[in-house]
Amino acid sequence: MTTTTLAVLVPLLPFLGAVTGLLLGRTAPGFVRPLAVLPTLAALVLAVLVAARQGGGRAVDAATELTPTGSVPIELALHIDGFAALVAVLVGLVAGCVQIYSTGYLRDDPRYPSYAALVSLFTSAMLLVVYTGDLMVLLVGWEIMGICSYFLVGHYWETPQARAASLKAFLVTKLGDVPFLIGLLALAGDTGSFRITKILGTVAGGGLDHPTVIALLLLAGVAGKSAQFPLHTWLPDAMAGPTPVSALIHAATMVAAGVYFVARLLPVFEASRAVMVVLAVMAAVTMAGSALAALAQDDIKRVLAYSTIGQLGYMTAALAVGERGAAVFHLLSHGAFKALLFLAAGVIIHAAGTNSLAAMSRMKGLRDRVPDAYWTMTVALLALAAIPPFSGFFSKESVLGAAEHVATGHTEHAPGAAGWTVLVAGLLTALLTAAYAMRLWLLAFRGRGAEAPDHGRQPLVMNAVLWVLAVPSLAFGGLAFCLLPDWFDGRDLTPTLTTSVLGTGAALVGGIITYGAWRHTTALAARVPLGAVAAHPEGDAGLVEAEAIAAHEPAYGDIAHASDPSDPGRLLLGPLHRHAAAGFHVDAVYSALFVRPVRAGASLVRFLDREVVDTYVRGAGTLPRWLGTAVRRAQTGNVQTYVSALLAGTVVLAVAAVLVATGA
């Protein structure tokens, strides 16, 4: 079987699994789980075979034209280089782990068949984005992911938080997709093709007429999809969905699509130095702001959500300095440890019966209830904090090293201002990342007070998946650094000494300061009596999470700060804590600038429609009704009255005729 045939089957198998699962969900529920897991695992195996055959060498290209369009052709095209091959393996691995994990996590959920089918369709759409060589086909997968995210985030539709979060995710990403579509059409108009290879060839020859406008339009869609400032606000709220969905969206699909798109078309963005500076500033604000917000969140999943925004900022920062190899390297390593973080968080939520870190900090012995989640999440948090030798260290240092090269003038892929912006923001974010990672670990696993409630052991498949993902979280960075340089444009991924020392030092300082603050706040909190935490009724993990979402209003509604004197984040942030917990009020700004004016405009239109337009409509109906009433009263049915009226009319007409004739 040829590599092209294998590549076609990779996105096709999950799609067929999704369709078959939907058709058999009611009539043959016993087939739902195999149809969810097996096609995804088969796609993973085929993606590995495609990667092995591609080998990081020359890209695999194939295309067939769908139908003549009369202008720019749209083709079913494949373009599989080293980046695409590795990202497809990541998508298959994470999606397979999520599907297996979900069989235990949502085992009693009556909506599991539709959920599993949507996850498979989500996976298929992302694989289509990864492998396709035509931008219009990429747009199809891009939009299917947006639709799937709407339904999956709103899985617990009975809670108002889930309904609002799904609608917000859909609208905010669509806000970026509109200029994204315009940018794609403008790019095709300038280059005469939707084929990625032809576009890159035209750009290399200087044939792009409007690089800045096109790149900025495309960047709007990327900011929406990859949750970059200022279109990042949907991602923390999307935590209202099931935890496995969060793992899938944050680690391998949806948010990764924007970064991957820029990596594929990086020469288009490099054609405008102004756009590279904009990209660097966007990445810097995203990294630092999200890290500060993560340090103030009470909900464990929102901490991880803001963490994802920050790590995506690192990837965008690598692209801003023209180093797509470092961006994809961090995308791959982040995918492994972020999926592990979310799936481990699902186990912890199941055990604790709440999403609240404040509540967990009042539970003694929680780590003994979930030993698998404790050890694997520790590994993932160390990778997140970029502590050597965990995978996050190598990929994050490759980003900082690339920024250093641009800032010091060793390379000219981007303006020096972009390099300095990325380098300073990256080092600051490294410190803050270690701080919120340490805070999460301390509050979740070093609680004091009443014994943690016993909700029984988690299903074996949930714990097994954690250990599977722990392996790449620990080892992928070193392996990629040693064995896979050819897969990343042949670029040197070796961390530079300066950034390695500064980045690791910043991470250690952030962790140590947070630990010291926690010791201080814990000593103060020891003087405060702790109430016992009510045990949550034992039940299915997904249902536990749904009830926790509904009960834990601070995480999903207006920010209401739980009293937690042992939280080191309050001490570290001081007066900034309240603003960071509210996401620096970006949603409030959007509400003032967009939501309220739109609602006011809608109210005005409704008033004009009801009180002005409807008045004319009602008047147009009232006048004939009055005339009809008058005429109806004249219809008495009396023949003498009709004859008298006829004679009177005849007399009037005769008199009028005489008068007219006399006057003439």
C-alpha cells in the first residue's frame, strides 16, 4: 500500500467510525465503544507508518482536482512533510488516549454515543487539517472542528455554564474565522492557487502583492482558533465541557490548528516584518497575561486552561522569530504533557468531588486516594515548568534559544525587536509558569484538614492512560533533540547555554518563591479552624464533574473569591490577584464594547419593529376594517331603503349635471 493511500485512510477511519457510531448508537449500543476506540487507534498506527515512510525527508505530495471552478482550482491535495507526519502521530495518540479514557470516565452517561462520535469527527477534522495540501480543504476541517467544539463543550447542556461556554467558544472563534476566510481568498487571488506548495513558491519568488494585509487577516483566524490575545477568552470558559474534551482540545486539536497553520505558511508571514512584530507582541502579552491569570484561578481546569494559552504563546513566539521547528517541537511536547495534566485532573476531580483548589487544599490525604494521578501529574507539571530533563525543558529552551539568536543578530529571520520581546516575555513566563505549577501541586496534594472523601477507585483504563502519556512527557524532549533534528527543517534544536541557565533559573526561582509563600500562608491558615469538606455522593466521573461545575460558581460565573488563607497566589499577586482571577476583565471590556451595544441595538430594532413598523401595518388593516364596518351598516336588507337611496343618488347626479351644463 502506497504512502498516499495510507495517508488518505488516516483521517478517513475516524470519520467512518463517527458516522457508524451515530447510526448504531441507539440500535446497537454495544458497538459504540469499539467504534470509538478502534478506528482512532487504527488511524494512529497508520499515522506512525506514514511518518516512518516519510522519514523527515522530502515531502509527500499528491493532488487531484475536484471539479473545474472557472478560476482558482480547489484540489484534494496531500502535503506531508516532517512537521505534518509528527503532528498527525500526536493527534492520533492523544485522541486514542482520550477515547479509551472516556470509556471509563463517561461509562454511565446516556449521551456517550453522540459524544464518542463527535470526538471521532473532531479527530478526523484535525487530521485533515494536518495532511491536506489545499487551503480550501483545510478550511473544511477548520470549520468542522469549530462545530464539534460547540457540541462537545456544551455536552452538559443542562448546566447554564456549559450552554454559555459552548456558545461563547463558537462565536469568538467565528469572529476570527471571518477575516481568516477573507485572507485565504486574498492569498489565492495574489498567488493564483490554494495549493500550499504553489503559494510558498510564489512567495519565495516575491509574487505576493499585499503581504501585510493578508497576513493580518490570517492572523485574526489564528488568534481565535489558538486562543491568543485578544481572542483567548473562550478557552477558560470551555472548561465547562467534560475533562477528556478539554484534554483533546488543548493538547492536539483545535488550538493546535492555528499554530500549525502559521508554521506551514510561515514564509507568508515573514514577507512582512511588521506582521512579525505584531506576532511577537501578541505572543508576549498572551504568555505573561495568561501566566498571571493562572496563578490566581481557583478551578483546577481553569489553571490548566490559562496554562494552555501561555504555552501556545510560546509556540507563537517561536514563529514570531521565524523558527517553526521550535514551534512544532514545543507543540508536540506540550501535547503530551498537557493531555496528561487534564486527564489526571479528571481523576482528581472524581476523587475530590470538586474542581476547586481551595476545597482540595482542605482535604488531607487526597494524593493517597489517587496515587497514579499524583505521580503522573507531578511528571507533567515538571515538564510544564521546563525542569530538565523533562520534555518541556528541551522544547521551551529551543524557543528561547531562537529568540536569543534573533535578538543578538545571529539570524535575520525576524526583526531584532521581535527577538527581544519574545526573549524577555519568555523568561518572565518561565518564572510564572513554575509558580502556578507549584501552586497547583501544593494545593491539590498537600492539603490539610478533614480526610479526603472516598469515592472509590477510578476505572483501570483511566489510570492506564495516564502512565501511557507520562512516557513522552518525560522522554520525548530528549529523544527529539537527539534523534529527530531532520524532521524540523534540519534546524539545530540544541538549547543554548545562556537561555538554558536563565530559563531553568527562572523556573527554579518561581517554584521556590511559591513554596516559601505557601509555607508562610499555611502557617497563618493553621490559626483558622477548617471546616470539614462534604463528601460528594459516589458516582460516575462525568456526572461528578457536571455537578461540580454547577455547584462551583466561581469557576464559571462571576468571579467570587473563595476564602482560602493557604493560597500562595494571593500573597504573590497581592492587589493584582482580584484582577488576575477575573482574567484582567477582558470579558468585561468586550461586554462594554460589543455585547451591550449589540443588545442596545437589538432593543432599538425591536422597538422600531413593534412600535413603528407594526403601527403602519396595523393601521393598514384598521382603515379597511372601518370602511367595511360603515358599508356593512348600510346593508340593512330593506328594499325600500335601497330604492330610496337609488332615487336620491339619481336626483343628486341630475342636479349636478344641470349645474355643470349651466356653468358651461
